[in-house]
Amino acid sequence: MKLPHRQGGFLERTIERLYRAMERAFHAESSAAGGGLLQRLDARVKVAGLFSLILAAAMARRLWVIAAIFALAGVLAVLSHVPFRVLAARAWMGALAFTGVIAVPALFLTPGDALYRVPGLDWTVTAQGLTTASYLLLRVETAATLALLLVFTTPWIHVLKALRVFRVPVVFVAILGMASRYILLLLETAHEMFQSRKSRSVGALQGAGRRRMAVASAGVLLSRTFQLSGEVYLAMQARGFRGEVHLLDDFAMKSLDWLALACFVALAAGGVWAGR
Amino acid sequence: MLFETAGLTYRYDRLAAIEDLSISIREGSRVALVGANGSGKSTLLRILDGLYFGQAGVVRFRGEELTEDRFADDAFAFSFRRQVGLVFQNPDVQLFNSTVFDEVAFGPLQLGWPKSAVQERVGETLARFGIAHLKDRAPHRLSGGEQKRVALASVLVLDPAVLLLDEPTAALDPRSQSQMIDLLVEWGGGAKSVITATHNLGDLEDIADRCLVLDGGRVVAEAAPAEVLRDRELLERTNLVHAHRHRHATGEVHSHPHVHSGEVKRGDETR
């Protein structure tokens, strides 16, 4: 659904952007059906392999090792026909923005050898601060890229089934499954609530009024979320859901899957060893 | 007896949705639970489907009491779910899979059907409901009428002996309403039990042989649809009809009960 462009407060704009992002996430299902390298692999291999690479990046104590895993993620994206512009928009920019909030102060606050003094301010970038910030940023970017590759190349329901294979608790998997579907519905509800409020008001709300409206909306949404989650669970129960995810597509390991699994494990082990 | 309740009471906190309810529903019958909003219809359907359990009284399905403990037993739960299907009023609640095909296949898969049988039955059901062309679409992106069809197909694919329906024609345009009623009338060739919660009196004679009129969580009347539709006092008392006014081209304003049935014609007033 295309939403009309309009002005609004921070909360409204954020919800509208989230709504659009979730709409795009549903389109990711179509890229999961593409014929790239990762799309051809068993979901369990992808979950285990990509997670082991994330783990290796998290454990590595050498910057070049993390950079090499990041580069490997880039290669996997190319082989799986996932465009860099999509990765940049969906993973890299977001990770940069969120991690930057923590990483930028570390540049100045970490004690160490001075590298650069900001003109006009008594702030000094230290070598140790730069290293710390680089580690943090690169690890987060690598993890976000690998996680997004999994989501982009695997139907969501297969990811859920693979998580169950790895003994992730039923409740967690069920919550993930419902969240992916219903967050869109709730964002749509929030969006309509704001539209409805706008249609009944003249001029822009200021300060306290806007905050009151935001708090009231959050309360209503929370209540609807609670009600909806209960109803959905009942609807699942009514059709025989007892906690396990059953699918028509059975997972079957082919020779390519075994080869990919061996490569993932070898690369992750190599990363842990080189980065120790 | 298909369903029996005795002294059944269900409360949401202090608010009683079902109050000391004792009813019996025979095998193979088509029963309408009629009542205004908040009369307890949806709650009763969920109790009959073993999703809610009353704070007092008993509910029996084919002589067996429905309790939380009973549903903790997988064998009983699967057997019950195989026999009884519930279509929720809000399709958003019921449609949670990423494609229509997966949605319709969800129930049979949960009940452990062989996968070849699931593939075959889902294909047949999609064709029967005229939604085969939608099989790869996301259910939440469909129109209201299509969503209702998918929701109904996702339950009828199991071919349950008992079908519970919560407002099956609510929020549908007239053509979709008519299609939905046709599907329900044709389903099972009259050999199935259908219990429908509705406040759409226009559908009553098509979908039911017997009506239970609910008000405040209690059954206040039990009769054939034609009889209920003739009882204007009952319909007004239970908020099922209201005075409807319309202006004719001549300028005359008529007021009469707003019911989509030829049964209620008395009491027309001209002002």
C-alpha cells in the first residue's frame, strides 16, 4: 500500500517509515525464491553457517579478520543476487546510525595516544578510541549484513523451522513467527490512528499536547497488541497448533549443502583462530 | 447430542459474558446463535471450540466433558480439532501465514496429515472456493471477501463434522455476502452440523433450522428462524431491529423495523 506523503511529528514519521520498511520486508520473501547461491542451500545450513560467521566476527580480536568476514558477506551477497544498495539501505546505514551513537563518543572518551584535536573544541581523538570504535562498527555491520542475507535468501517460515531444529524454544519461535506478520498490522493501526486524529484536528499540536497524544496512542496500541496476540494464538490452537512448526517442505541435505556447511565451518574456525 | 451445556458461566473479570447457560445442540443440526453485539455469541462459540473454559457449569461434546485437562492430552486435542472447526470473525486473526496455500495447508499439517494428502486436499479446496489463482498471494493483502473465503477454506479443508462460524458475512459487500452464504449452504450437502453466530437476520433462514436468541449471556428464546423473525417484540427487546426511516420521492417518510426479510412487515408507520 502506498502511503501519501505528509508532514507530521517525529513519532508519526517514524511509524510511517517503519510501516514502509515492514512492507518491504514482506517483499523480501520474493527475493528468497531467487536462484542465487544462498537460496539454493538448506535453511539449516544457512542458519548454522551464517551464525557461526557472526560468532567468529564477534570473537575476533584483529580488525583485518572482521574486515575479511565482512568482505566474505559481500561476496555471498553478490553470489546470491542481493544488491548492495539494498544492503546499504537496510543494514549498513541503520547499523551505522545506531552504533555511531555509541562509537563516536568512544573516539574521544577512550584514553590513549592523541591522533587529532577537533579545532575549536577541547576534544581529542585517540588511537585507542579509533580502534575501539572501528571494532564496534565493523562487528555490527558484519553481523547485520550476515543476518540480513539469511532473511533475504530464506522464506521466513523456513528460518523458523530451522530455529526449531536447533532447539530454540517453541515459545520464542512462535513469537517470532507472529511478530513478523502482526507488526505490520499494528503499524497500520498506529498509522490509521494518527490519520484519524489528523482528520479531526486543525493545525499542529504543540509540545505537551503532542506528547499526551503519543502516550494515549501507545496505550491503545499496547492494549490492541495484547488482545490481538491472544486472538491469534486461539486461532492457531483452533486449527490444531500445539507448539511445533509443521511445513510441507521437508529439509533435505544435498551434496551442495554439505559442502557449504563444511566451508562455513572452516571459514568460521579459521576466523576464530586468526582473530584470537 | 452434539453439544450440551449445563449451568455454564463465563466471565471476563467481573463482566459475565455467559450466565448460567444450559443448551443442547443435536447432531446434524444447523443452529444460529442470534444476538446483538456483546450478547455472548462469540464467547459461546469459543467455549464450544474448547478455547475458553467456563468458571462454572459443564460443556459436553458428544457426551465428553470439555476441560483444560482434557485438551492437555494430544490425542484428544487432535481428535477434537479434526472434528470441530471454527472460523473467526476477524480474518486478520486467522490469516497468519505468508501465502494462501500455506494458510490452507496449516491445519492439515498441524494435525499430522501425510504431506501428499495435504498437497492434494489443499489444491482441491482452493479450486472449490475459487481461490486457486490466489495461492501464492499473501493473505493479508487480499480484499475482505477474498480473506473471508481463505479463512473459511483454511477450516473446511479439514472437512470437519462440526463448523462454528463467527459472523461469516460481517463487513462483506452484498455480492461477497451472497457468495459466502452459497458456500455454507452447499457445504456438506446438509450432513454437517453448523453453528453460526450472527446478528444479520437476513441470512437466518438460509443458514439455520433453529435459532437461539442470546441476550446478556442467556438464551431468551429458542425457535425456528421464521418464528424468530415474526416476533417483533423479541427482536426489538434484544436490539436486533431498530426503527428505520426513509423518504420517498413523494416526500412521505416511512418508519419500519430494519430487517432484511419479508417476514417482518407489520407496524409500518407513515408520518
